[in-house]
Amino acid sequence: MNAQGNGPAGAPVRVALVDDQQLVRAGFRMVIDSQPDLEVVVEAGDGAQALRLLASHPVDVVLMDVRMPHLDGLSATAQLTATADGDVPRVIVLTTFDLDEYVLAAIRAGASGFLLKDAPPEEMLAAIRTVHAGDAVIAPSSTRRLLEHLVTALPADTPADAEAQHALEQLTEREREVLVLMARGRSNLEIASELFVAEATVKTHVGRILAKLGARDRVQAVVTAYETGLVRPGSPD
């Protein structure tokens, strides 16, 4: 079983492609199926079809477009993560820079990350492997840049900000340090090195951070770090 309890050990990561453009799906499938550790097992042209297929075809990672007919990717992501059991797949939202509010809403709905639609193939593959690993670096190279862009565009003083700020106040000083490094894209091993502690200690801190913030994974925790101002866009590493 992997970190999320999906799939047998050693088996390829099962991927679902959800996009209303057949050529986009064909291109993604070609790249993904070229990898020995990845396999496309489900394709859908809209969110409603995806939910029907995923009900009987378990997968590990879903690449989910946002704008689709019948049921958009945001609604499909929310339904998928709300109704699934412990084997809920990880969802990567496919986006462009002009979909700010949709992406953050998708993360809140349970998506584990996002990917620019024009990202190079190696970045897409890295994103799939990253979210499947669960406790790895939060996303490929564009993640921090995209997160900063999204959060900068958010209106201030929204209800979510107050709730997130209250959750942040529950963290210890050390947990805040770890969260800042998570938001800067550091892996557990890199955080351990910077803080001069064991990697196992970092994993414990990360688990407590997720629990206190009510975050499903690192990406949701990092969004909270940006929304509350714990990490500022453009802040130095």
C-alpha cells in the first residue's frame, strides 16, 4: 500500500485523466504511459463522467481540469473527496494563471495540488509522483510561484482568513518553523537538515501541523500559511 493506502506495493501508480479536450488527454496519456511506474487507467471528458467511472475504477491520482461541461472540476473534486472512503485518490487540478479563485477553492475542496496546463512533461510526471508520495515536497517547481500569485490576488479579510488564523494560533513555535519551511517547498529531509533534528521528528511535527490546521495534506497546510500571512509572497528562502 502507498502512503494513502491505494494500490498494491510495487504496482504502477494508477492515474485518471479528466479533461474535455480529447487531444489534451491523448497527450497526457502518451507521456504518462511511457513511464514504467505510472499507468492511465481512466479517462473522462467531464466531472460527472469522472465520478461515475471512479466509483468502480479505483485510481491513485486524478488529473482534473477545471472548466468542463456538465460538472466542472471544482465540483467534481469536492464530491470525490467528500464521498470517498480512506482510499480517496489524490487530485491534481489542471489550471492556468487566470483561474485564481478556482484553484484555491479546489485545494480547500480536497485537491492535493495543481499543475499549469502548459507545464513541461517532466513537471507533470513529478507532480503525479509527488502527490502520490504524500509526504514529499509539496509540488513541482512552479508551485510556490503559483501559490504566491493566487494568494496575492485574494481579497483581504475573508471569513476563511479568521478561521485559518485561529487554527494557526494552535501551533507551537517549532511547528510554525516547520510550516514556514514546508511553504518554501522543503522536503522533510531538508527541513530536518535546516533545523538540526531527525527526519522522524519532522514527520511528527508535520502530522501535528496537519491535525491542528485541519489540513488533509501539505498543500492545504501551505495555503493556510500564505493566507494567514505566516509566509509572505516573495519572501526570501
